[in-house]
Amino acid sequence: MLLLALVLLEPGRTLYSQNSQPPRPLARHWTETQAETLWRARYTNCDYGYYVLLDKGVVGHDTLPPSPNHGFTVPLPDVGRTSPASADDQRFVSVDASYDMWEDKSLAGAVSEKEHDAKDAGGLPRNIVHKATKLAGLRAIRSTVESTTAKGTVVDVRVVAERSGIVYTISLHTSQQYLSVDDAQFKRILSGFRLLKLPLGECSNG
């Protein structure tokens, strides 16, 4: 017993062998404010099977629990902003996942419904472009909708993909004036999108 005590107290000694490492604490990538959940470095969604790697300094804005957890928003141009995101923001990137509840159970149908949402938000669509693309290896459609509003030309870009009844949507809402600079941030968030294996089993929204 005395020998064991001396080993434990000897300077520089550890209970771990030379070939092992102490267990790493689980990283927590979110904090809660009075109004929102803020994500940094990585957003994880175990409910819909995906995560998004965020560039250094980028803050994702999400709802507080127990509200449904679908995704997050990054206000533009200040991607590091920590004051609450607002429905009145004129420029933003959003990431969303929801179960396909529409009558047309197809990718094209999901894209059409998303475009109807843009119409309901105001503005007269004058140019709609569809392009086949990929999202984390899934077949996807990129749609670009230009709408004329009282404040000028608004541009909505969406990449929509579907897997196992889940529709993944990454959106950019901006003005024609700032489309080039905001599209660069949109592409960075797109490149950070990853899928988790289904069924999820053990998963942590850390």
C-alpha cells in the first residue's frame, strides 16, 4: 500500500501508460443567451442527421430549447454577430432540415414549395433558374430566384436535397448589389455541410 502511494505522489507520474492518452472532454459548441442558442465551430443536429462545420469567427443563430431544432441562421455581412438574428434581416444564410410534408414527395416538389415560400414573403419573381448539383454527395437542385420589391431586386439562392424523407435546404437571401460577396459566404457554409449516418443511434448535439 505504501509503495502504491509513493508511485501516485511521485512528481511527473500519471495513472496513464506512456502509450495512452487521458480521455478528452466532449467539446461543446453552443452557448445560450436569453434569446437564442449560438453555435461556433460546428453545428450538430441529431434530429435530422447532419452537422455543419463553421469557419472561425462565424456564429450560427438557433432557437432556444424546447423549440424545434431544425437549423440555424448566419446574419450577413457580420458573420460574427452575437446580437439576435431577426426576421427583418435583409441578408443572411440559413440552414434547415424538415421532414417532407408536401403532397409531391419529390426533390423537384420540395424546391417548388420553397419557391412558393419566397413568393409569400413578398416580391414579384422575374427570373428563376434551376441547376442540378450535389450536397454532401446527395443529388440536389440549386435554384436562384430574383424578385422585384419596393427595396430593389432581392435574390434567393437555395440548394435543396432529400434523404429518407428529410429535406435539407441551405439558403442565401440577399440583394443583387451584394450577391457576389454574400455568395462567397454561402459557398463556405455549403462546403461545411456533412451528413450523419442513419439510423443515428447515439448522437450528441454538442
